[in-house]
Amino acid sequence: MPGFRKRSIRRWNPPQHSFSNMEIPYTISARPDTGLWNAKLGIWLFLASEVMLFGGLFSGYVFLRLGSAPGYWPHGLLNVPVGSMNTAILILSSVTVVMAWASLKMRQFTRYQIYMAITIICGIIFLAVKLAYEWPQKFVHFGAYIKPAVAEKYEDYLGNKHLIEKGLEPRYEITGHLHEIEINRADADPAELDTLIKARGLEVVKTEDEGKVLTLKVHSPSDAVALRDVLGVISNPDEPNPAKRTRKAHGVKIEAFELALDEINANPTSPENERPRFIPRSLSEKTATIHMEDIDGDGQAWSSFEPRHSSYFAVYFTITGLHGLHVLAGVLVFCYYMLPVSTRLYRQNPEHLANRVEVAGLFWHFVDLVWIFVFPIFYLL
Amino acid sequence: MATPTTSTHAHGEHGHDHGDHHHELGFWQKYVFSTDHKVIGIQYGVTGLIFLFFGFCLMMLMRFQLAYPGEELHFLGLGRLLAYFFPTEMPKGIMTPDFYNSLGAMHGTIMVFLGIVPVAFAAFGNYVVPLQIGAPDMTFPKINMASYQAFFVGGVTMLISFFVPGGAAKSGWTSYSPLANVADHPGADVIDPATNLVVSHVHMIFNGQTLWILGMVFLITSSLLGSVNFITTIIQLRAPGMTWMRLPFFVWAQLVTSVLLLLAFPPLEAASVMQLMDRVAGTSFFLPTGLYVGGHLWGNSGGGSPLLWQHLFWFLAHPEVYVLILPGIGIIAEVVANNTRKPLWGYKAMVMAILVLGFLSFIVWAHHMYLTGMGAKVSAFFQTTTIIISIPSVILLTALMISLWGGSIRFTVPMLFATAFMPEFGIGGLTGIPLAFNAVDLYLHDTYYIIAHFHYIVAPGTIFAIFAGVYYWYPKATGRMMNDTLGRIHFFFSIIFINGIFMPMFIQGMMGMHRRWYDGGLSYPVTSGRVVLGYSGTEWNHVISWSAWLLGVAQLPFIFNFFWSIRHGKKASINPWDSTTLEWTAPSPPPHGNFDHPPTVYRGPYEYSVPGASSDFTPQAQSDAGIPEKEHPPLEPATA
């Protein structure tokens, strides 16, 4: 590959290198009859496309929310103060990125760098709050949907009689922090089960039925999933295919969950729980036991607050995840504008760097704007 | 990959001295990681043509199964070869139903997203648009390169999906949920049909359906980057004097196509992300509550809506239909004006029609969904808009037809394809009008009638336009003409066999043959019992299949011609077709930067046979035609 090495050396000097015998016009100055330079038009077109992308996702939100049965769309689950703080941070960063651009226009490079650094820090704080606090919290929270037919058994935690009297939507989900689970290990591979219990540091609280039924103290819902997935050999003499008559399948049967209830289930008839509150509720002292046969979807409708838990969390994680990727992309671009490459560009052609910052700033405002829609539809409505 | 892009022209005539920047680009930079719009256009073109032929091969395999259901594929040992590579999909050379479904889904996907869009839109658009508007390159050359690379990755992802356990996607190119969610779901068993034993498990991500979605995400990204580039280029880089109404019609077609891609593709990207979440993260965007699959409750939260996928998909896929055809109409307009030696009839009306068409294409999508039970009121709305959209389409076709009137037509090879395009596109369009009506569509939906209808638009429509474009612009790209005799052979056999494929499908469709029958309808009395025009439904399958294989053979002269003419074709002058548009004032092939001198435009795009002019064509860049300026006084050239 002749020439390949030459290229890799030259790559560090992009502005002069790329077009040796041609110049693309209107990269920096505006074309007189359109009044635009290329990248500015380009970014607006790109943003139009982005509007359609998030439009598609938001229309998914609307479709799912309107299609959800009464009582299956949660309210007030997210931490509104934290969300408000993130909103403020993002709006602040939108201001500072304009200040950075204005500083460049006024040829004040140091101020530009300060404002740009603040913007980057704001973006990082936003992402950190999202990834280190808001998302992980969801994965340790637990919820199980009760079959509507047997909801009366759990009336103390659901309070449906009270809700119906008040003309509010019924409630079918019990949420909280998972403390203990009761399993039947009759079909499980004992060695595999023991290894798992040791590896995850689970504590056996109670043993019943000749050691077949165990009650275990668990740390998070992922422990329950791991226990359920322990394999065992299940035989099915009715299977027509002899190769499949005995097969490996889930060998542990979960019998019941015991959880520390959220305030909303601990005290379901309290008028304070009728509408979402600004300050999130803490966990209560109360616990509840949910039996597997009462859980909806043939005992499958339980999980942590992960994407598969419900339509709400599916669309929550998808939209905030995609929005987070956009924030990350913006932060990376801004970081590029702080590198020596950009300082050199400023020395050569300050207007060029200002234009770049303007384009990235427009993108940043768009990302901010998306959040302005995301925040109310998930946190407040 | 074989344009001899020498830069000697530019060097010699510019007389610039760029010092140490002045060097011959190496192979990788020149042909693989190129930022030159012409090289990228050729990359798109060659890759796209290969995919087009590959997609066609998938269809030829399906046609064997349809004509000779359940028989071993005995053609030249092909069946044994396939059995070797696809032991679970083609055991002993006999196609399994799953493999048939894979071929069907991938034929649609590859033809639409990896064949026609890259060739008709990206390849011709990249190569021709900057030349026709007098620009040195695209506005964002690096993004242009990234666009091709994203396309390439998407294409490779699609190809890889053939070789993963479970095979390629098999839920149709529409990937309807919940079928697409439960097909090959992660963790499912792959069973060898011969031994009936579990041979492997479907991987979380490396299964056909998930790879299909990932591939789509790459392809969507590619067309997003491409369309931003196209629109900016057309708006910003027009040469001085190139006013909007002086743009060649092809550029208008590309502009509208870009807008459609820009705005219609993202909702599918959103939908793809949701379907990916459904498959990988176990969410239920498109899965209803209480879904039973194979007698077992599907363990998802439910609460989703299968209809949501269809809305998001068709919101893309209907504009996509126009993405497929508009570049084709643009190519045909260029070829027709050039070979009738007269201006395009109703240029302004055509421009208005194509703009209206672009707008209307966003509000007709649900006519693909009459059968879903979305309600009579919604259907009535979309029925009305669908009928309205036929008006601009008819304006375009009529203007092209009338353009022939009174012209001194030269039947060059591109013109042969262009003249064939018009009636064939007309058949496709007119057979679509009954489908716009809810009541008729309920009967014809998902029959071979639909297949015939839209293939008449994209196969003898767009693909013929692609051929016309290749023959027409080949001398510009390579400096040599393609062989005329081989071109005529290619055309006449193609036109016969392509009609042999699709015309009988109208008959089959009206008989009631469903488009997805694996055995060609053998097990249904409606097809084998009833005789129309001397053949029963299954016998028509033989006619269609043989036409398809012979159509494949008819492409061999083209493939040979394409490569042979690069070195051995007749040398072409700068303007071999005596054309007026700007690309014919650049050297052939154009150097990096395109024009020796930045062109200035003085007149409209189609000044052929102007009374009193010195020749029968007056190029746009020619300031003096020997006659007084009339319609368009030259604007002040825009200054940098």
C-alpha cells in the first residue's frame, strides 16, 4: 500500500491537506443569495432529521401510554428534585455554550475556554447523575404485578377500594426493595445452586420440607433472576421427540417474594399518595409477602425496574438512553474544541472555530430542547 | 473501482503550485478512503450493482422453489453447493420453508436498501449532482465518505446474517411485529431438520433478525449523512448563474429524494431501536399483552402495540417508494431531453409536481395498512390522499411522454431504456390506482398483484432507469463508450423477460394467489384448479421462473460490457451525446475538483434545437448562442 504511510503523517494537518487543487466555497463565509455557510445549513437539516427521530420515539410514548390499561402506567416513580437539577444544569450549559461562542466572536480566547470548560463539566455532571445515580437506582428497585382477579388478597397494599371510591385509577403493582425470596429447589442442580448462593453471598434464613424449600436473604432483584435461572434436568415423558424428552431448564421455582414496601403500597389509602409528590417517598418499615401464583403473566410479571419491567420503563430507558448518547456526543465534540488542534485553528482562522462552535452549539441546544420534553413526560405527568 | 482519475489535467492547467501537498494519492486514499464525490459515487455504484445482482440471485433461488416445489435444486450442482454451506437451511439441496422466508425477506431488504437506493440515489447523485450544478465537490466530503462507509458496514452486517445460527431475517422486508420479535428469539433452539436434533442456540445479538435491525441502523445513518450532504450541496454550491429554474430536472429529483430520506428515515430508526430493545432487552414496545407463541405465554410485560411498528415503518417506507422512483424519473428526464433533441416538455410543471409529490408522500402511508382494522375513517383519509398523489405522478409521466412528441429521437441505448421506462412505469402506476381503494385492496392485499404492481415501478421502472443512467454517464466517468451492440442485446432481452416475469403475476394475483406461499400455491385448489389464458396458477409459475432465469442470463452482456469497456471501449469525447448540462463541459473523467475553470451558467438546462442557434444544442455554460437572450437574463454571478 504505497502512500499509506505518507497519509498517516499528513492527517494531523487536515485544513490544508485535503483538497489540493480545489476549494469548497462558503465553508466560512455565507453565500450571498442564501445567507448561509455550508455547515450551518447542514446542521439545521441534521436537526430536522433528529426532530423526526425523537418524534418517532415520542409518538411511541404516546401510543404506549394511551394504549395502557388503567392502573398500568406508573406516576411519580422518578426523583423529581434530581431531575429538576439535571434540567437546570443542562439549561445552564446551553447558556455557557452561547457565551463561549460570543467570546470567540469577540476574540477573547481565554474566556472562550472557560465557558467551554463549564459547558463540558455541565454535560459530564448530567451524564454522571444519570449513569451513577438515576439508572442504577432502578435496577435495585423491585416491582410485581398482581393478577387483577386476586387483587383483593393484597388490598392492604393496593387500596383499590379507596381509589375506586375516589374515582382514581386502580393499582395492581406492589413495589419496594426485595429482601427475601422463598424457592423450591427440587429440580435444581444442587452443586450449581450452592455455588451461586456462595458467589452472591446469599444467606439462608429458613429451610423447610426436607431442605427442598429455602428462604434466602437477597441483595437485589438480580439475585432472584440468577436463582431462577439455575439449571436442572427436567424430564417430560410426553415429548414426542426422544432427543428432547429430558432437557435442561430452569430448575428453581420461586415460591414467594418478601419486600420492604414503598410508601405508596405501605399506606395506599393515604390522600398524600393520590398524586405524585415533588419530594420522593422513602421506603417504609412495612413488609409484604407476594406469592408467585398471584403474580400476573403466569408468574412472569416481576422484575427490577429494568426496561423489560413495563412499557413505562421500556420507553423511559430508550428515550433517556438515546438522549444520553446525544449528550455524550456533544461533550466529545466540545472536548475536541478544547484540544490543541482547535487552538491552532483559532490562531489561523478564528472565524472558522467560531463557526464550528456555533454549529455544535445548535446541536447542544437541540439536545437541551429534547430534555425539556423528556423531563415533564417522564418525571411530572 | 476502476476510474483512472488522473490529476494531470488540474495540475497542468491550473498552474498552481501546492508545494509538498502536490502528490499522487496512494491506492487506499484514492479508491477506498476517498473524499472525492466521483470516487464515492463509483464506490456506491459498484457496491450497489453487486448487491442488486445478489438480491436478484436470491429471487432466482426462490423462483426455483416456486416453480418446482420441494425438488432438489439440480442446476450445475448448485443445490449441493448450497447444501454444503447451509446444511440446516438447504438439506440435500431442498429449500426449507424457513430458508425460503429468509430469501424473501433479504431479497426485499437488499434490493431496496442495498441495491436501488445506493445506485439510483447515492451513486448517480454523488457522481452527477455536483457536476451538473458546477460544484467542485460535495459540501462535506468527509461526511460523504462516512456515508459510504456506514452503508458498507450495513451491507456487510446483512450478509453476515446469512451465516449465523438460525439464518438471516425471515420476517419479510417489513419486519412486522410481533413476528419479527419472536422469530429466532434469543436463546431459541436451532433444530437440524434432517436429524431433528438441537444443533445450536440463537445468540442474543448474532441472530438474523437482530443483525437485520443493526444493519438497518447503519443504512439509515448512511442515508442521513448522504441526504444532508446532497441538500446542502444543491443549495450552497450551485455555480454562478445556476438559478433554481435552471437546475437540470435530475438535480430536482435528487433534492426531493434527499428531503424524503432526511425526514422519513428517522422514524424507522426510532422504530428499529425499539425493536432492538424488544429483542435484546426484552421490552414490549410492539408486543401486546397476553401474547401466546407456540402454546406458551410470551414472557414479556406486554402492553405494546404491533400497529405502532406498522405506522412507524410505513411512515418511512411509503416515502421510500418515492425515494426509489424519483431518481429514476430524474435520469429518464435527462436522457429523454438529450435524445429527443428538444427541451423537456413542461419543465416547470414537472418541478412543481415533484415537490407536491414529495410533500404528499408523507401523508399516504397507512394505505399499506387497510387490513389492520385501523378503522374506516382513517382508511377514508388515506384513500383520499392516495388518490390525490396520483395527480403529480401522472403529471411527471405525461410530461415525459409529451416530450417525445415532435422530437427527432435518437434511439441510443440509454434512450431505449428510457422509452421502455415510460410505459412500464405507467403500468406499475396505473395498476396502483385500484389498490388505493380500500374495498379493492382488501381483496388484492398480499397477493401477487401487489408484487407485480410495485415491481413494475421499481424493476422495469427504476432499474431500467439505472441502466439508462449507466449507459448515459459511463463515457463521462471513464472516458470511453460502452459497446452499443451489447447494450442493444442487453436491452431487448431484458424488456422481453422482465415482462414475462411480472405480467403473469397480475393474473395470479387476481386469481387470489398469496405472495408468501412457500410451495407456489400447489396445495391450494384456487391456483392449480383454475385456468387463465391457457395456464393454471402453478403453470404460470413456470413461465415466470423461466423468464426470471433468462433475465439473469440477459444481464451477462451488461456485466461483460461494463468491465470490458473500461479499457477497450471506443474513446469518447468530452460531450459524446451533444448534451447541454454542465457535467459535459468537464473533462472525461473529471479530475479532482471537477472543472478546469469554475463554470458560469447562462441559460436553462435543456436548450436543444433553439431556433437560430448555431448548433442543435446550446450548453448551459455557453454565454453566446448566436441569438439574443430571451427567457432568462443572466443573473449576477454569486460571488464568494
